[in-house]
Amino acid sequence: MVSILIIIAKENEFVMTNREIIESYIPLAKFIAKISGPRCEVLLHDLSDLEHSIIFLENGNITGRAVGGGITDFALRTVFSKNFNLC
């Protein structure tokens, strides 16, 4: 599954790419990692490349994952399951 964000902009209007939008969440991910402590792994994924989806990682020593790694099958099944609900 590839997520695609299409933005139609007027002339001279600022447009962010998918990657820029995702990267704008890095400060929030850093904050979550800081308040959760060193025993909480925090990842940020870009699902446009599932084999190399990890674009940010804090406390990767917990699972041994690294930036540039892929998303797990468990995470994919969870996110795309009918029962997954953010609210």
C-alpha cells in the first residue's frame, strides 16, 4: 500500500512534499521519546517505501532497528486492519 498525497496549489503558494510533511512530525516524535524515557522506542515511518520506511528513530537499541529499516508485518497488519482506530 502506498500513501499518496496530492496537493493542488495556486501560483506562488507554498506546497510541502509528503516527505516534508512527515518530517515535520520529528519534533513531536522527539518530545514523545523524551517524556517517555529511554525504555520507549519511538519511530516515524514513511509508507511510500515499506522496505526503508523508518525515517526517524529514538531508542532503537530496544529492538535493534535503525533509520532506513522497514516497517514490520505486525505494524502493517495493525495499521491497515479494519479494527484500527485512532480515536
